[in-house]
Amino acid sequence: MSESQQGKRRPRGQKESDRPRKRQTRVPKEPPSEAAMTAARECLEQRPRYPIRRLDQHLRPDPAVEFVTLNPEQEAEAMALFDASQSKVDYEKFCPAENTNNPTANEFRSLWKVCLRVFGWSPVLMISPMQGLKYRSVAKRAQQPGSSHAPENSEPPEDADQPDPIQDPERPQPSKGTKPSEVIFPPDFSKLLTALIVHPCWEWDTVLFVLALQYTVKCRVDNREPWPHNELLYRVSSLRTLRSMFDDPDREPIRIAEMFEAMHNSQLQGTGSRFSRFLHFLGGQVKSTPNDLTQPQTYLGVGALPVTIKDLRFLTAAVTEFDWGVESWNCSPDEVWRAYRAERGIGKDEVPMTNAETKRYTLRSLKDVYREIADQIRASRDVASRLEAPYQSGRGDNQEDAAHEGEGDIPVDPMLDFPAEDTMETSSGNVPHMPRKSTPFHPEPCEREPRRKALVDGEETEDENEDLRRNQQSESVPNDMGVMRDVERRDKIGGMMSRLTFTSPYDQFLPLPSRPYTSAPTPVASGETLSQRLKADDERLERRLEASESSIKRLQEENIRIRDTQKSHQEAISNLQRGAQLQIRPPNEAKSIDVGTSTQRLAVLETENSNLGQQNQVLQARINQMTKDAAQQHTEWSEKVKALELEKESREYQSQLHRVVLDGQKRQEELILGMQAKIESMQSELDAMKQRNQAPNPQQNGQSTALFDNTVIPFRNSRNSPDLWNELYSDEVTGAQE
């Protein structure tokens, strides 16, 4: 007997009858509850089918010709990172055939359908360094020699041997063919993520789901970095208190779940939001192991919390066990997902429809992710170069002392020495190799003018030139310093305005684009009245109009903000030009001013000003298009309402006419029966008269019979006359209409 067969023997002392001899049948799942069906219907109603045209507004095309033209260096760096990554290797291995039973491809495609429809986001972008997350696969524990199965009741550990990308950026390793993919999610992960997305507790908002997932991972790996990030603070007001606790320099370094517990205990009972109470409950459900604490929390130098299937299980259990206070929310994610599928069907006509489309959309998402990673790496490198490079002001020690004594030149804020932007040829890496040329500037000597007001006893105790320099310093320098501090603050957060784009998937607050309405007739459900249908259409129209108006308002506010920023840049340019003119040195100092640096700064601001002007035009075009779409939508819905009203009136008229016809037919039948009765009675009377005439005189009776026979014949003919019936029917219909 082989070793594998020996390993499969039952333990000693176990009876043979204790083991089942045949495979047990799977117990069928119960149908979804009515509460789950309600949640699924509401989700499908609030989030209609995702149109394929919206993908071009969510993901950059491939190839991204416009982006490459505007940012060639950034695109080259991003594609270099992508080509050298394990993500590209995993992506190229994903080649599923169409119409095959491939669980990985089928579940991943189903995840794409649901994530696009409910959240309007690519799942690859949602769990990526763009959101501070990174999917990490779970590696199976090494099997013991002589054993054909893993140890029982053991949690599969994470891949502890995976290097931290900060010290060792990942490279393609074809030899490790068994390593799980970190781009294409496995079936179990995709199923759990899909079921979580359709649950109503997120209110179909990506931000709430991302916050919950980030918090789950931070609790598991004990990440103590400040959270949440600034762009997510607006969604849950109570999280601002938690963020302020991170900013406290005297706080003790404790786990984030303990910080949330302290914040929850300090609040009055019932004052926290429902989502805040859920996060507090979630923190108590997450458990961590020593292996969790060693997982890498960065990717290529960018913060990325490791998301594993354990996090989705913790989140699923917390959503199921938490008391939401709403019946439809208290259902488990799996139950809501089954109800969602029962209502929607298999979603065969939703994007992506094929495995080829899934792979193509995944590639576009991955390239956008690496573009953002390259952008963050460049911003971090620029900040580090500014902090490490010494500031060269061109002044000696004696000049610095003279400046403190009031005898020197106008001081220059070190923040003025900011690097060039990405779009300029003189990047931070090329500046050290570029010779700096400075042109000496010798100001003309100023003649002293008598002071208008003397001091005490008319004595002049201060030099007039010193007064002049001090006044210029007090009036001009603070303004320039303030402007450049604003520029420096903008650079520290990654060049916010220089990287502003309105077609980027990184924009958290991108409004949903308007959908052109098709005027196809909507079938009325059985049992639905016309008034209910009109009311539902009116409510749906109002909601869409409100959403369009809200989107237009947000875009207009963004337009105003861009104009203000553009104006501030113009003021900064003017201030720099004025500051360059005010940098006047005494004749005895032959030092030169670095005009090249000032010229470079002016070029940077002018470039940003030009970019802002282009973005402003694009934004204005979008506002005009959305206004036009909203007006067109309003017109189409008005026409539909009018058509429904006409349809209602025609149905009422047809119903009234049908009742008139039925009444006419009924009266016609009554007249026919009455006339038949009269004819029969008259016929019987004629027969009786004929018999009476025949009794005394046969000849007279024969004449009488002929007489009566001639009288009866035209009456019988009148019974079958169509003119008589038409006249009677027309009289009855006219009377009924009156």
C-alpha cells in the first residue's frame, strides 16, 4: 500500500459505520426573504443599467493619445513601472476562452458588472493604491511530507516571503508559475466582494464602502497612520474627530480600534451616525494574527493597505450581525445578492458582456493605476529634493548678519525656490547638470532727500536710505512671502492644480453623466393603474432633474474655483515681477541676482495659468452640454407626460363608447323580442278571425281568407326588412348618446 493510501486511513478506534458511505446531497438554499427582495429592487431602481459610453469618461482609452501628448514624461515613467511589474505578468496570463465554465473569469466578470452598475467604478481602481489599497493573494501553507492535505482548522497565512516593494520593487518572475494572481481576483474573493457591493448599507456610495474596507484592513494589520485621508473626511462628520486625534502630538501610540472606542465613549449616546456606530462595531469584530502585522503596507513607495479575503469575511460578518435599524438592511450580503440576481437575471446584456471586454477594461484600469502611482512617486521625489537641496541665496555670512541688522538687502523666503513642474524640460533631475548664469545688477545710487518730518528737536537720527529699505521690506515682502507660501503648500500636496483633470477616474466627486432618454414605450405592470404610473414617472423625472441641476451646480462651483486660482496665479506672477524689481542692493555689494530662477518660476506659473485656462474651457463645455442634456430630457419627459394624458383620455372615451354600444345592443335585443311577441299575437288573432269567417259562408270565408292573407304577407315582409331594423337601431343609439 502506498504512503498516500496509508495517510488516508481512518484513525485508530473509529468505527467503519461512523463514516458516510456516499456523498451527501447539497441542501438547497432558501429563497430570499421579502426584505432582501425589497433591497434588491431598490438598488436596481436607484442604479439603472450602466451604459458603455460612460466607460470613456471613467477610464482613459488605450492608447491614451491625448494624455501622452500632454504628459509624455509622466506616461513614459508610468508605462515603465507597469511593464516591469508583476501585475502585467498576471494580466497577460489571464486569457479565458469565451462560453466556458471558468469560475475565475465568470465571477470576475460578474464583479465588474455589479461594481460598474452600483458604484460606477472599476473594481480594479476601487482596490488599488489610488484608494490606498492593494489586493494581496493568500498563499497556501506548505504541506508536510507524506501528507496529502493541509493541517485542519488552520488559517491560510499570507505570503510572508513577499518583499516590500519599497526596498525591492517587484519584477516579473516567470519561474514562480504557481503564485496566485494579484490582478485577477479569485472566485471566492470576487463572490464576497460582489455580495458586499449590492448591500444597501453603503447607500450605493463608493466612499462609504472604501472607508469601511480601509478601516477593516487597518485594524487587522495594526496600521497607525493618520486616517481617513483629507478627501474622504467630508462624507462622515464624526470621522473628523478621529482624524484630529491623530494630529495630537501628545497622544499615545495605540491601535485605531482603541482610538475609535475612546471617541465613541466620549460621545453622547445616540449622537453618532449610523455608519460611525457600524465602524465601532466593526473594529471589535476584526481579529489579527502575528503574520498579519508583517504584511507589506506600501507598493512602490506608495501607501497601499493589503486587502485579503480575510478582510472581506470580517466585513461580511459585521454587516450581517450589526443592527442597522432597517429591515431590508438587516439581511446578509449573500441574501441580498441572491435577491439581486433573482430580480435582475444573469445580466447577460450588461457590460462587460464577454471575457475579452473584461480583459480590455482591466488593462485600461491597470494603466490608470500606474499613472497615478508614477504621479505620486514624482511628487514625493520633488518634495524630498526640495528638503535635501541646500538653499543658495548668493549671500555670505556677513550679508546675512547685515540683513538681520537692517543694513542688508530685502530677504527672500526660501519657499521661493520651488522646483519646476512636470511639463517643463528643466526638471529637478536636470537642474544640477545645468550651469546657472547670473547677470550682475548694479542699481543706480539714490540721492538723499530731506525728510518731511524731523524727529525730536529736528535731529535726523536714521538714514533716509535705511528708512526707504525698511518701508519697502514691510510693504512688499510679506505679500510675496504669502503668495509663495501658498505655492509651496500647493506643491506639498502633490501639485493639486497642475494635476487637475476632469476626465480622470481619480476624481472622487465626478458627477454622474446624463443619460439620453429613449422614447420607447414602457410596459405597464399587471395590476398597476394609470395614475400610479403617471405618479411614478413624475417622481422619477423630478429626481433626474434634481440630479442634473446638482451636477451643473457643482461644475459651476468648480469653474469659479478654477477662475479664482487662475486669478491668484496671475497675481503671483505680478508679485514676482514686482519683487524682482524691488531687489535693490547697495553699491558696495557686487553680488548678482539669480535672474534665471525668477524667470523659471514665472514660466512655471504661466504654464499653470495656461493649463487652467484650457481646463476652464473644457469645464465650461461640459456645463453647457449638461445644461443642454437637462433641457432635452425635460422636453422629452414633458412630451411623454402629454402622451400618457392623451392615452388616458382616449381610453376613457373608448370605455364610454363601449358602454353605449353594449346598451344599444341590449335595447335592440329587447325590441326584437317585443316585436316577435307582437307578431305572434297578431298572427293568432288573424287565424282566429279566419276561422270565424269560414264557419257561416264558405265563399265569403274564402274571400276573407284571401283578404287576410294579403294583409299578413306584407307584415311578414316588414319583419325581415333591413330598413326597419336600421331605423330602430339608429333611434336607439341616438337616444343613448343623448
